[in-house]
Amino acid sequence: MKNTFNREFNANDSTSGLQLLHLSPQPDTSFLPSDWRENDLEFYLQEASSNPLTIDRIRTPIVERIRDIEEYDGVVIGGASHNVRDNLSFFKDIQSSVREAIDKKIPVLGFCLGHQLMGHEFGATIEKGRYGPEIGIVDIQKTQSGQMNDLLLHLPDHFESCSNHADVVTRLPAGSTELAHNAYANQIVEYAPNTWGVQFHPERRKRTMRTIYQTKLEGEERRQTLDKLRTLDLSVSRGILQNYISTVRNQHLYSVLLTP
């Protein structure tokens, strides 16, 4: 299933040979056209890279733990309609892969459920949001730590993005750092060095979020949200993916330089 990993280095080709693992928690996307399902994250990761990436997508439930995670330069975890309290068996497969990636110093980035699964593995508290589901266009504010973190490099202190979740990370484990928040804390968290969780959805296309909002919202709230989505510049929050790819690339170059 895996491609042979190319470790050849070309100084003028800084993303040559990059290989990512996309762990998909098998979201319920039956209401989306088949060619849209789960393509958004990979589309924008490719867009963020100056050269084509190799992305291996593994849908869950995962039959067995991934044994060769060291072949990858980065690991990304998508969102899903599940929540951590579902305690599905394959959650442990994902969490074990995250642990192994951290041990190998492989950068990890999780979105929505991916963020919460990472937090749960490290000991965070995951609960229903006290203000109810956060569905729509949200304002995100960097913390002081976020202003100095590589994942948010060049992003403004305040920016907007799309959101669609009911659960939130309410208490962080020791060693984790909140990088951004709004009315809900922990919108972006660094759980370990180069290991990030993002609660909102900078990785989704407008057409995907439009379908979700049309399905989940009603009346004036739906109209206002769709109007705001129409003019929203999502390229700002997608800077998160660009910064993640930069981190992956830098780690890749470092490993190449250390290879005899």
C-alpha cells in the first residue's frame, strides 16, 4: 500500500519526497457528493506544498496498528461526526499512532475530532460546549503563546474560519499550551512539540461547509451564516496548513542532512 520513501535531497526542491499519513475517523459524509468526501484536507495540503505530496489515507476502523509510521514525514487526523465519548475501538488505533509519531518526532496536526482524540489521549477533558454547538463562522483569537508559535506564523491576531462541533476541550493536560481561543477555550492547542490540535475547520472548502450549514441550520441563522460564508476569505485560516507543511518540510530536511 505504501510507496517507497524517497530520501534523496535536492536543495532547490524543498518538499521533494514528502509523504504524509492521513488518518480518517470515517465521518458520516453521506449527504455530500462522493467526489467531495474527505478530499478537502488533502486538497489544501497539496496546495500548501510547493511540490506534490504523497498522501496515504487510511480510513478507520483500522484493523491493526500502523507499524511503519516512521516512513512518514507528517501525520494528519481529520474530523468526524463521532465524539470522544463514543469510545469506538479504532480511537485507540489513532491515539497509538499519534503517540508513535511523537516518539519519532513526526509533526502531527488534528482537526475537530482529531483534535479531541489527541487531547483525550494526553489527559484533556472533553465535554459538551456550555454555550451549545458552535456551527457557523467563528472569530479566533491568538493567545500570547500563539503569537510566537510556528503553526500561527504570519496569521493575524484575530481571524475568522468555519466551525461545526458540539464538544470542546475544556481542561488541558500538563505540558500542553493553548494557542488560540474565542468564547470557547482551546481552539488551537499544542499538545507536544510540533503536535497540534485545531477545533475549527480551516481545511474545509466553502462548498463543503455550505452543504453542512444548509443541513444543520435553519431560518435566519442559516441565511446569515451562508451570506457571511460567501464573502469569507478562508485563505487566512488556511495559513495553518501552510505553516504545518513548512514544519514538516523543515523536519524532513533536517533528517536528510543527518542521514549518512
